[in-house]
Amino acid sequence: MSATEHPTVIDADFVQHLHERYAALREAGPAHRVRTSDGLPVWVVTRYADVRAALADPRLSKDVDGARRIVQDKLPNDQVRGTPDDAIAKHMLNLDPPDHTRIRKLVVKAFTARRVDELCPRVEWLTARLLDAFGDRDEVDLLDALAFPLPIQVICELLGVDEAHREDFRTWTNTLLDASDRGAAAAAAADLSGYLGELVARKRAEPDADLVSGLIEASEDADRLSRDELISMVFLLLIAGHETTVNLIGNAVLALLAEPGRWRELHADPGLVEPVVEEALRFDSPVMHGTFRHTVQPVDIGGVEIPAHEVVWVSIASANRDPQRFGEPDRFDPRREAQGHLAFGHGIHFCLGAQLARLEGRTALRQLSARFPGLRAAPALREPQWRYSTLIRGLRELPVLLR
Ligand code: HEM
């Protein structure tokens, strides 16, 4: 084993002990070649300055075809992951310039700050309605009752997805991101892509005020978004629009409940909600290791050379706990300067939905703390269980006592 190869396996146990394990890797060096549980060799970049630079480094490609070839070379038997469905794979988070630039420009045109601002009263209303539904219950799973349904309802309204299909979305996206069953994930991807094809066709025939109609219009004006690109775009917005925000809300509540007094403090001073959300994004970043990247030429990371044609995971979770950048990084402290955290990425792929995510996170926490000042962790939350995903940092459940 060379100095940069490391016996670490990124598996369910790693995810369960994420921050300890990353702290050890960060101490040991700026980049290591490790393996995923199914044997794929991946390089992890561990330190803040290197992660920030790597996220914006054009030598780390996001091109999905290149990624497929590398995975097939390294894991020849992995048929499922090696051949993701083209109809949903050609989204901008899977492309390099110039295609990325072309598509991002079109989406920015349709997904405006105004569209997000206009959603503000709607997010307030949806949150209030979800909290009303708690009724006189003493205990709820906050993931089920609030953190999941809020972002899915918001993104579905934004995109124009009908109510009848919203539950299907949860099943499809959950299955897609679960790292333990790749066959089921492929089937869910096919169902979802079929539904999105129908949605796009319907909006083309009967345009509305929603974002999908806006995207169709933008692409027809310029004739620059293919059918697959359009479907992939909607797919990306859907996944990115809720699988992340659910965990911003969940991880923030967990951090707040972990220490006595924090919840009451937020209740007493609702102005704290903005720094709480930023600190939660830093403390347990919902996107753990960025998204799939690979080297198109050798890249030097803090003196460690990563050869060409290697998979690289740029660890946002590790960067945001780097003591070189954030003092006492394992302490959740809303009063620190959390600005500069990399939870929304950096560079040309910087999250397009950051403002929407912040709006949802702040609204959920503000209303929840206003209505339930006595909220605390249920006994089952003493040992929080994390979902096994290679992308998303999120809890399996979040049982709380409301009063
Ligand atoms: C990209 C995080 C919410 C849409 C990204 C990236 C990160 C991220 C880290 C860059 C990934 C990389 O470079 O590898 C988050 C987090 C969220 C969140 C932590 C919630 C707390 C949202 C929402 C939407 C959204 C609500 C849309 C409704 C996107 C899109 C991209 C993206 C479209 C791709 C941008 C591009 O490739 O140019 N997000 N996101 N995200 N996000 Fe988010």
C-alpha cells in the first residue's frame, strides 16, 4: 500500500461515525485512496482549503459519460451503476462546460430570485398546515411530519407536479439514494423518468405558471434544451430540491436538541434562526462528499498526486469540520462565523437552490420553535441512526416529544 492508500471502507459504519472517521483521515493526510463498500476505489479530499479548490477545479470533471467509463473499468461487474438512464442522467450537475454553462443559463432564467421570493408566503402557509396536523399528539417523527413533506410540497408546487403523485416521489427518491440496493434504485429511476416524461409532455401541451412550463418556454425560445436534458433538469431539481432540505431541517433540529437550553434560546430569540441554519449547514452538511467527480488529468492535492481517471469525492462534511478553518469544529455554535462553509458547494456548480433551502429551513425552525417551546428529543434519539447513503447525510428518523 502506498502512503496515500488507506484501509478505510466507506460503508454504513463509516457513515454512522462520519465525523470521527473523517477527522482521522484529515489528520492522516489531504487525500486518500479508499474504497466504497462495493469495492470501488475512490479518492477522498479531506481538508477545507483543498476541498474548496477542488470543487472549482476544471480538471475534476463531472461529465457523466466519463464517469461511467471509469466505473466500468474499475468495477466491470457493476452493470447497474455503470449504465444510468440517459433520460435522467444528462442534467447540469453531470456536465462540464460548455454544456453546463448553456443549461445553467437557461435554468437561471426560469428559476429566478423572484420566483423564490414569491414562494415565501406559500412556505409559511404549508409549514403552518403541517404543524396544525400534529393535533394533540405528544410525540412525532419530525422527518415524517415536517422535514420531508415541506420541501417535497414546495418543490412539487414549484415544478407543477400534481398532488396525486407526491407520495410516489418519496418512494422513488428514497429508493434511488439508498446505497444498499442498486437494482431497486435502477427500477425507481425508470419509474421516475417515465413520470417526468409525461409531466413534460403535459406542460408542453398546457403551459402553466410553474417552473417546468418556464423551462420549456426558455428552451423553446432558444431551441437549446433537448427532451432528455429537460427531463433530467426536472429530475435534478426534484432530487436536489428535497432530499437535501429535509436533512437541513432534520440535522438542525438534532443539533439544537443535543444540548439543553438551545431550543428554548431559539424560542426566546427567533432572530437566531438565520445563524442557526448556517451553523447547521456547516455542522452536518446534507451533501456529504459533493457529487461524483473524476480526474481528467493528474491533480496535486496538498502534495498528494491523484492520477488521471480516478473517482474523487470532495468531502464537504470533512471540510466543514476542519479545525484549520473553524475553531472547535465539533461544537455546534450558532454564534460563530459559519460563513464560508461549503455546504452548498463552490464554483460553477454552486447550489442553485441555496436561497430556497434557507427559506424553508428558517421557516420550519421558526414556526416549530414558536409553537413548541418545550420540544425535546424522544428517548429513541439518544443514539441517532444515520441513513446509509454515499451522497446524503440524514437521519433515519427524528422522534421528538412535543410538550
Ligand atoms: C448543486 C447542496 C438545496 C438545486 C448543489 C451542490 C451542493 C448542493 C453541495 C453542488 C454539488 C457539487 O458541486 O458536487 C444543497 C443543500 C441543499 C440544497 C445542502 C439544502 C439544504 C437545493 C434546492 C434546490 C437545489 C432546494 C432546487 C430547488 C441544485 C441544483 C444544483 C445544486 C440545480 C446543480 C447546480 C449546477 O450544477 O450548476 N446543491 N442543495 N439545491 N443544487 Fe443544491
